[in-house]
Amino acid sequence: MAKWFFGLLALGLLLLWLARRGRTNSGLPQGRVIYTDTGGWNRLERPLFSREFLLTGKPDYLVADGADVIPVEIKSSRAPTHPYPSHILQLAAYCLLVEECYGRQPPYGIIRYADHAFEVDYTPELEEELLATLDDMRDDLDGREAPRNHDEPGRCRACGYRERCDQTIY
């Protein structure tokens, strides 16, 4: 009986260790996953929405860490030396949405690439950059003449506006 008990105990400890190791390797912070948009078990039906900024988004994960809710964005590519500016602004948008939807500003968010994760502080300067970018985007939409901002044929082929665009490069 004692062998059976210790074998079961050892198996339980091994499973606990593997789960913690998997959590560490995933790039998720410690805490309880309260939302996932990765097609898993706890998928929200509706995205987060800000009435004040008319912004909507679906972060890959939201993790409750004490009183904070931390957004996590997963990227399938290998990590650059520093997160791409567009990825930082995407994460900042999720921080803004978390603040409005949960009533508390997250201190940071996480961008998880295939081989490395970056913690990005959600600072007043980053929020200001995000809001200025949103204003610029809205101005471009109102003017109906947003200039192409890249020279990548693959991005043009995948663009949802390619049928109406006079700046295609493929």
C-alpha cells in the first residue's frame, strides 16, 4: 500500500512540476488565465470594447495577477532584438481596453514570440503614443487617402482593401 501511495504522490509532484514548467515556458505571467482567444476552452464570445475610444480588440490571453489584469499577445515568429513597434502599439491597445473594461490600468503587458517573451511597461508615454496613432488613423480614414506604409507585395496581396487601392505593388 505504501509503494502505491508514494508512486501516486511522485506522479502528482511530477505533473505539478511539468505544469509549472510549461507555464514558465509559455511566457504567461503567474496568475489565473481569465480569458483566451487562442481557440481553447475559455474563449470569450465578444471582444473587449472601449466606448470612450471606439476601439475593440481580442488579446490572446488575459491573466489575473492579484488585482491586475495583464494582456498577453502571442506571435508565431522568432523574436526580434526588440519588439516591433506595431506589436508594442497592439499591446498598448489591449492595455487601454483592459483599463476600460476592468477598471484598472495594467502596469505592463507581454509580447510572446516563438522563442522569447518581452514585458512592455504600459507607461503614460506609450498610452500617449497609442492615442496619437489612433487619431492619425482616424484622420486617414476620414480623408480616404491613407498612403501605403510598406514595400511588401505579400502584405498587399493579403490586404482587405486591395480591391479599392490605387497603391498596390504586386
